[in-house]
Amino acid sequence: MKNLTGRVFGKFTALKRARPALRSGKRKRATWVCLCACGNVRVIRTDQLLSGRRTGCGCGRACLPKFNSGNGWTRELHNTAKEKQKNLCAICKRPERMKGKSLSKDHDHETGKPRELLCFHCNLALGLFEDNAEVLQAAADYIQKHK
């Protein structure tokens, strides 16, 4: 089985292999947890990704990039941040590694205030840690402890 993690299929990015596999008739079909460009997460069969039958979640226009979509980012602010950060992630200082993606426009989820541009991985990590600085610090301490 091919590892599709990080590969882009239309508007979907494969995040990880889903378990258990789906049954289709007598066969088990491998599936992947995929993130759509609009933010929706779906579980998609491998064959549908590879054949191009599934390229988005069906959200249509919601997948198109927006600048002033309630998160405080404007085109001017985005261009300024991109230039200031030299098109590098504010956290890891690397360019976007996900093929076909640009840096994410991060914002404070409580105030809606724009922060900085982040790569897919750092933005996803912040989201998984729910922007909790104490938990993030505990994770950093844990990594240091086990070096």
C-alpha cells in the first residue's frame, strides 16, 4: 500500500491512513483522512483519490481562497506579512512543504485578530493543541526531557 500522507488530490490533502478499512462487497478498501481546502475533513477511499473521482468535499465555492472572510486578513495585510516573513513560516522558519499549498493565514480564534503566516504543519499543530500555550509548553518540556 502506498503512503499518501501529505499528497494533494485536487482540493484534498491526505493527512493519515484511516482505520479500519471500509468494506466494499467482499473486499476491504483502504481509506485516508483528508483535509479539504475549505477546512472540512473527510474519509476517502484510496482508489477514489488516485483515480481523481474525489477531488473535494463538495463545498464548491467555499474552497476558493478568501481574504476578508471574517478572520481579519486582507489582501494588503497578507502581502505585507508574506514579504516581512520572506515567505517563511513564523514558527519553524521554513517555506511551505505541502505541494500546492501556500502559507496559512493564522488568527486568534477568540478575538479574530490576524497573527502571522504559518506552514500547514505548524498551523495544524496549533489547532490540535487548541492554541493552549500551557499544553504547548508542556509538550516542549516533554521533548527536551527525552532528548
